[in-house]
Amino acid sequence: MENKIAVKVPVMADVVASGHQPEWLFWVGSAGAFDDRYRKVTREFAKILAYLGTDYAVLGAEESDSGDVARRAGNEMLFQMQVLTNIQILNGYGVKKIVSCCPHDYNTFKHEYPVLGGSYEVWHHTQFLQKMIESGKINIKSNPFDGKTIVFHDPCYLGRANNEYEAPRFILDALPALNVEMKRNRSKALCCGAGGGQMFKEAEKGNKEVFIERTEEAIATGADIIATACPFCMVMMSDGIKYKNQEERLKNYDIAELVSMSLGL
């Protein structure tokens, strides 16, 4: 994706030192900071935040992993160490509202941090974008998807774990494109195969890997774009597209990227 503008991202320590308390903390996440592909999503969402004039900041070098993968993989001690460290930093800055592009981080902050003393208002970026469209702050007029068909893959930790199926579809409906569904969608959607720590281990024995099965379902819809809203899902769907030799015909974009493209950012 072409980067048309550069955005200076405010860092929490600098903003607070200047005497201002940002309304939002944008939690970048490990994938958003280190995965080459998902760093593009981080940049596009930061462009949207700048476009909206959002009062936000990131932790920068003070941000650690949310602890999600450690707990899913069974390392409870590491999980609690990570969470308690993060809570100390977040509470130290007086953070009240968190927005994240990762459903795993969103789920962990929302449901697991309060038990250890970290209670925040937590939003997934699709929920944030839906709110901005509903309020009229995002008004999509351009049409970079003329004649394109988009299919959405539901992330497990956004859908089944948090019952959020409407926000991403609301955003896609606001785009000038044809939206279709896979046979298995919403609460019946098939996992991409990466959640629960599976991203970081070898595949188990079976006839077919999950990400291949899911990619085949997306290809069967005839879509031109697989829309995702999770860094893990993006990795698996992108790998599936490569595995099926569909790179020239089928693209994978995060919903934030689709909105950014539609706004011409």
C-alpha cells in the first residue's frame, strides 16, 4: 500500500509530561509493532486517528505484550508478570480508554485485566471506526473498490469471545463495494488456525491445516478481497492466499486499511 502521508504518533510519556491527559491509549500490540505486514495496519489506523484529530497517545518503548499468548499457552506466571507490569504503567498514566487493532489484546484487557486491578474502557478498532462513521466524523466518498467484492473473516476473539459481529460489517457496508459471506460466518465461522497460541507451534496431524480450509472457503465466494480485523487472522489468510497461488487475484486487507484507502489517506 502506498504511504501518502507521514503521521507523527504522540507518545504517552511526552504528552503527560507536557501537562495533558490523552483521552485514548492506542495499544499497538506486539504484531502491530514488530510484524512487517501488520505494522502497515498500525500506520493506517494512526493516519485515521490523525485525520479525526483524535486525542490519543501510544506507550512506545514502555509497551509490552498484553500477556494473551502466555496465558493461552499455559504460562500463567508469565501472564501475570506481564499484566501486573502493564497495569502499573497504565494506571500510572491514568489511562481510562484503550483502543486496539488486536482482538486478542482487546479480549484480555476487557475481561482478564480487571481481575488483577486494571479496569479500562476497551474498544476494538472496528467498534471505534463504526462509532466514527455513525457520528459522521468519517464520511466515505471515494470509491477505490469499484467493482470489487469483499468477504469478511470473523476473528474468534472478536466474534465468539465478545459477540461482536456487527461493527466490522457496518464498516464494510459503508464502503462502495459488494459484500458477501462465507458459508461459515459469524458464530459459526471457522477459526483461522492461529489463536490460542497455535501461531507459535507446529501444526498437529490431520488431513488439512485450518488456514487452508478457511482460505478455500473465502476463494469459493469469488471475492476479490478478504477483509480481516486481527493480526493473527491476517497472517493466516495471507499465507493461505500464497499457498493457493491466488496472490494476483485475491488480496487481504485489514478493515482499517480499507477505511484509510477509502479516505485517500
